[in-house]
Amino acid sequence: MVMHPRVQFALVLLIGAMGGGAGGLDVLAQNAAATPVDGAAVGAHVAWGVAAGAGVAALVRLITMRAARAVLSDRAACARFGRLDVLTYLPMLVTFLGAWGVLMAGAVISLSVLAAITAKAWLLYAALSAGRRDEALRSAGYLAFLFLISGFAALIYQIVWQRALFTAFGVNIESITIIVSLFMFGLGLGALVGGLLSRRYPDRAPLMFLICEVATGVFGIASVWLIRVVSGLTVHASLPLVGLAVFGLLLVPTGLMGATLPMLCGHLYQHYRNVGKSVGLLYCINTLGSAAACFITADVLFVVGGQQAAVIVAAACNFLVGILTSGYAARTAERSGAGPVAPPAEALAPQGRAVAAAAERGL
């Protein structure tokens, strides 16, 4: 059935308004003890929710369709995507579960947003032609997307490890300073080593990225158990010894995380011939993944499964990135043309300083 774009937009607005109105009632119900419930309060919350829900849905729809028109060159494919994209707004109706006593906690909201984003990404990829799909899977943007997943996993690790270490060594100014400083030191040291490796082996950046991700995932699975073991061995140790123990435990995984950014910067330079654009794109994408991980970890993973479940999810992301990177490396190896181009030394010098700072991608 062919649906006019204006009808599609109206449906999106309707879904957003309905979800927002129900959300307004949920907010009123959760705060009933502090806010008097009368006709005026109900009307105000519903009106506010309808306006907010419809506004958010409209804004997301406009941004989504603009991105679809930029990616999909075929007008028929863009129209097909627009019709199916309407379905991705249905998670906004999850607020109606409040009528059955389901509170709109952060876990429910985060999962709904994640489901909508995943559905949009899948529909956009499915709408591409076979040739465009192959081109997309070889593009620098695809590799940047994998770095988003890497940043998502890295922030999960950082949150879990810091929580576990605080539990073991206490929450005071000394322990916080030691743990965060050593974490950042490992990321910075890894960034420096990764920069040297990317300069020396510019054609092997995807392979090195794959190794870093898989190795991080292997450590991540056992990380919570290792932290408990180390904390048990150093429970009565002095503060310097505790610092050395934390440093020895986290040096390798944080170094691997920090090394990935300069490795990929050198690889993307071959596509853009611009160090600033390569660093900026990767750092932006990685930060988006890290920001998403903050909400998902605190509102979903800790609530549903705790610390061990969270690191398993992070490790699964690392392994997924490794698998997808191996496919990317195989496809790009089939390309014909000139060999890799390493960044010029005069351009790489300021990049090295930028990468050391960018190693703090999780904070």
C-alpha cells in the first residue's frame, strides 16, 4: 500500500502524541504523593506530554528522512524506507504500560530508545542496493561505526571496573584519585604505543584494531573475578601497594583501549588525507557510543544483571567488532590501487598530542 509522505508524518505525530500523553500521566502517577491529582493537573500533564512527544517524534522523523535522502540515491528506496520507518516510532507507545502498573524507569526508556535506533539502522541498510551495501561495508564510515561500538564497550568496562574497585578499596579521595589516574595513564600510554604502531604499520591498522578488541574482550570476561582476587590479596596492603596492584591489573586492557584511536586515525587518513578530520570523526563517534553506554549501563545492565552481566555484554561487543573488522579487512584487501599512505611526519606530530588527550574518550 502506497502511503503519502504527509500521511506518514501525521502517523508519526500521532504515535508521538499518544506516547507523550501516556508518559505525562505516568509522571503524574509516580509523583502522586507530592502532587495533588485533580482535573487541572491531569490536563496539564497530558498536554505537556502530547506536545513533548509529538515534538520529539517530528524532530527525529525530519532528521531521519534527511539522512535517508543523503544515503539513498534511489528515490524509490527512500520512499520505501520512509514507509517502514513509521514502525520504528511504535516503541514510544511503551508508556501505555503504565496503565498496568509498569513504571517508566530508566531501563524501559533506554531499551525502547535502543530498539528504535537499531530498527532505523537496519531499515536504512536494508534499503540500500546490493552495490551500495558492498560500498558501505568498505567505507571509512563503516569502520567509524565499529569504533562507536568499541566506545560503547569501553565505557561499560570503565563504569564496572571503577564500581568494583571502589567496592574493594573504598570510596575516598585517595582511592578515587589512584583508580582514575591509573586508568587514564593506561589509556594515554596505549595511545602513544598505538600511534607508533600505526605509523610503522599503516597497512595493518584493521588487523591491529581487531587484535585489541578481541584481547580486551577476553580480559573483560574475567575482569570482575580478577578484581575481586586482587582486592582480596591487597585488602590490608598500604596505599602505594594498592596503587601498584590496580596499575598492574588495568595496564593491559586500558592500554589496548587507548591504542585503538591512533591506529584507526592513521587508517582513516588514507581515505580523507586530513588528520583533523580523521581524529575528529573517530573521537565524535566514539564519544557518542560512550555516552550511550552511560545510560544503558546504569539504567539497564546493572538493574537487570549486575556487574558480571554488564562486562559480558561489553565483551560481546568487542568480539562483534572483531568479527566485523575481519570482514572489513578482507573486503578492503580486495581493492586494487596504490598502497597505503601514511600521514606525513609534520602532520602526525600534532596528532600524537591530540591522541594522547583523546585517550580519555570514556570520561
